[in-house]
Amino acid sequence: MMKEKLLSKIKKLKKDLVEDCGISLAHVFVEIDPNVQKDSFYTDIGERFITITGQTEADLFYGLLDLLQKVKTREILRIGLSESLAPERGLHVDCGRKYYTKASFISMIDLMALNKLNILQMHFSEYLGYRIESKKFPEITSREHLTQKDIKEIINYAKEYYIDVVPSFDSPGHLEYVLKYYPEHQMPNLKTGINITSNEAREFIKSLYDEVLEIFDHTNIIHMGGDEFIDFNEYHKYPELEQYAKENISKDATAADTFLDYINDIGEYLMSKGKDVRIWNDGFYRLNIKNTLELNPNFVITHWTSWHKDMAPLQTFIDKNHRVINYNDTNLYYVVGENAGYTYPTKEKIEENFEIYNFSKLHKDASDNTDQNMSVKDPRMIGSYFAIWSDSPEAKHETDIYRDLNPLLEVFGKKFWGFTN
């Protein structure tokens, strides 16, 4: 029954993998084996049979899919263990600036499943829109949006293919669209950011997060952003940040501590709801800033860049006991419209220049080694994500983006899997 169930799933994704596989599926068996390590599958090949074993149904799905794909491309079949180099194999989609239909997300989930990816991160809020239905604050819902029913259907479909759908809602910056409707919570002289010195503004953000958690109640993961709030060299333009720090944190605290206080406050609130909280790396442990507060070490750092000389190197986050995820923007950023100096990634570039444990290089003026790597299977590195950023939403139609994504996710997905005899 298990084999038929898995074959049916694969057939829905790519019919010819099953119907024209070229081998007798009657002699292929799948078995749950708790002794096989998680995120792995073992392939045993005898004279008359092939048996795939794994700890979970998902592992068996990956093993059977892998077998059929190798048979289709006439690769040599080998006996041994295939293991994922990281538990999280993700795709991040900026659907805040660009509206992607439910059908588009279903297609992306199919593509993820074919390439053994297991987390879809929906970045639904940006300065151009709030693209999921808010019943709590309906005015912020963009005209083009996914309903809460749509989201549930996407989540349920993804679950069929062992994919977790997680929310990405950025704060305190990237909130220009939301603050258009709630200007009373805006940071003075900063149209993109919430007033982090205001308890009322913080409570407003928490209530927004509450609804997000209700919609995405199936997952224990949330990305709260924390990037690109205020230029760290321009804190002097916002004296209220310094004042808040002195009055609410300590006499030695600075404006930068007010930012850190906000991140800890919101992040710990989300943790109290049972969530694993992720934040971007670029604003934390900056080399030119001394904080009196410490960033909560339980926050996962999603490391995307080290372009500025004062950005903390990867090792700093490791030394501070953070788990990390690799978003290497040099190789894994597909920026619609090729904005901000980015060019579209290619299959060849990912194949030749990227490995799962190779992070974004240090800035070009760094005095030490510019490579930033971690050891393979380091438990502190929990995954890597390919990211679609919709900077110029009209530059490409969603069907063109999907077509571009096909070869990119194929080579990205293959980077995760290692083979042991």
C-alpha cells in the first residue's frame, strides 16, 4: 500500500517517471526502518529486487523518486545510503511585492517536491503590498491577494508532498504599505518603519503577528525579518531612539540598543507562542556598534550577505551560539528585474560556484580570507534556501519565473544529497 501511495504522488508530479520508467515496479519495495537516519534513504539492489528503506514516509518518497529519476536518465544505480546534508531545503518567495496566484504556488510546490525540497517560505508583506487576507485589519489587504482559504489549500497541498509552508512577515522595517493605513504607528521621519519606541506600535505589530500565527497554525517556524530598518550610521537622525534606550534599558544604552530591544521583544513574544524565530543577519553584531543588550541566541540567523565592511562575519554568529541558514545571495538570489546589482542566477553558476555549506563571501575589502564556510553536517547549519525577490514585479510574469526556476531548483536540490556506500 505504501508503494502504491508514493507512486501515485510521483505520477501526479511527472507521469512518465512512473508509466515509462523502464523497470518492473513489481520488484521494487519500500519499507519503514527506524534504524535508517532521518533525512536519508537506503537503496539495496539484488538480482531480482530493489528495496528502499527510510525512517519516515517522506524519506521513502525521496528514495523512490530518486530511483525513478535515475532510471529515467540512465544513471548507474548504486547500493548505499543517500543522506541530506541539511534538514531544511527551502524556497523563499517574495509574494509581498508581486502577486502570485494559488495555481502558481501549487506549481512551485510540485517543482519543490520533484527536487526533494521541504520548506516553502511565503514573504507576503512588503512595501508594495500585503498579499494575504487580513480579517483583523482588512484595510491592509492588497487588492490582489490570497485569501485565508487559499493559504490553507496551499498548506494542505504542500503537506501531501512533505513540504512545510512558513510565513515571513518583516518588521520593524519594510512596513511602508501597512503603515499607509496606520500612520500613527510610523517612526517619525521614516515611512518604511514602525515606531519601535512606542508600546502601542509594538502591540499593534504583535496583534498582526497573532493573526499570522492563526493562519499558519500548522508550522512552528516564522521569519520576522529584522533587516534594513535604519542605516546604522544615521541613528543620530532619530534622537528618540537614544532617549528610549536611556529611559527604558540603561543609562549606558544607545539608539542601537533600542533596535535590539525591539527585536528581542517581538522575537521572544513569538517564541512564547511556540515558534522557532528567524531573522536576517545584516543588522546584528555590527563591528562598528557596541550594544549593552545581547541578541537572544535562540534566534536562527538567516545569513544572506556580508557586503558591508561592518557586518559581522559568519563566525560571530556561530560563536554567539546561533543556528544558521544559508541564503547565499551571490548564488541563490533570483531578483525579478535584476535590481540592486543582481543578475539572474544560472544553472551553471550554481553548479560550479555553490555548495550548501559555502556562505556569502566577506566584503571585497576584508583583510582576512573572504570565504565563509562551515563543515559539512555541522549541526548548527540547519539548511539553505533559494530566494525569489520580486523587486520589479512587472518585469516577469509568474509563468516565466516558474520556467526559469525549473533548472535552478534542479541543480540546487541536487546539492543537498550525498551518497555513502
